Amino acid sequence: MANLIRRHETPVEVDFGAWALQDWDDTQVPVMFPGDFEPGPFLSTREGRLDFTSAGHTHTAALTVEIWDAEPAVPAGRWDATAEANVYCSSGKLRAWSMAGPTPGTIELSDGPGTWSVRVVSAGRRQVAELAAHGVPEGVEQYTAQFWPEP
């Protein structure tokens, strides 16, 4: 049975329909976001980072990060998109990036390097696409990212 270790909620700035979670130690990321970003899949992986294609052009999304000791159950709810991936994190910490650069704050995975499995689910995508066409909505598109150490 998986145990929740930590939960972190933070706003994420989305611009040009994209954002990323990237290793806090930039020196360990060969191509920093937004380099090599290609719109398309909901979640794409690059070395040291996870790239997300949002449904809205410019807005603030709500991100919940959960750190687990083993693979958890999929979060309850109705999700518009879901994806899984693995990411190596040399620093044990991530930070969110917009096209303009890093956002304040740190997401702590562990106290050292490791490879993590992640499941990301998202809701509010259709609504944010409609609202972002006429303004800059906040918290409409929601993401939950569940991380657990790869065995």
C-alpha cells in the first residue's frame, strides 16, 4: 500500500500553451525549457524535464504535486487527460517553468538524485481553452502530478 509523503500546491504560469517541470539544478539539464519543446502530446519527456501542452494559450493553472513512497492509485475524479512517464532528477528538486523562465518555488522530491515515475492527470482543459481565448483565467485548468521512486 502506497503512503503519501508530501503534498504541494502551487500556481503554474502557462504561456504559448506550454509549461514544464524541470530539474532544479539547471547544469544537469542538457536543453533547458523551452528548448526542443514541441506542442502536441499532453506530456513529453526530455532529459531532466517534463513538458506539458496546455489547452489554453495564456493563463495560470493549478498544480498539485504528491510525493508517494510507492505507486499510488489514480486520483479520484473525472480527468480530461492522463499520462505517465519517468524522469531522472539529479538534485532531488524540481521547479516549474514557463516560456519566460523559471517560476518561484521549489518542489522537493527527495534529498538526493533519483529516477521517479510520475502520473499526471488534468481537468478543466475544454473550459480553459474557451476562457483563454477572451482573457487570462486562473485555476481553471488543474493538474495533479503523483511522483514515486522508480524501483
